[in-house]
Amino acid sequence: MDPQLVLDEVHRRAKRGLIEKNRSRKRLIGKLISIKKAQFRGVSPKLILSNFSKV
């Protein structure tokens, strides 16, 4: 195996891991924001959390 190819594969995997991590972080932040908005409107956060657990 060409060492450069191996390195590229390692970098690709690392980058993919980072992208996945960022994606899930954005999703979590989105959840928090929508919960805060709902609390602001006076909707029970439990309702929203139960909806998210179904997704």
C-alpha cells in the first residue's frame, strides 16, 4: 500500500467523524432552541421532548 493513500484514508475518516459530530451538535442545539422558544410561548417542554424521542 502507498503510505500516502493510507494517510488520505485516515484523514477522510477523521473528517467524516468531525462532520458527524458537528451534525449531531447542530441537531442538539436546534432541539434546545426549539425547547426554549416553546417555553417562551408557554408550551410544556415535556411535550416537545416526547416528540423528539420518537424521531
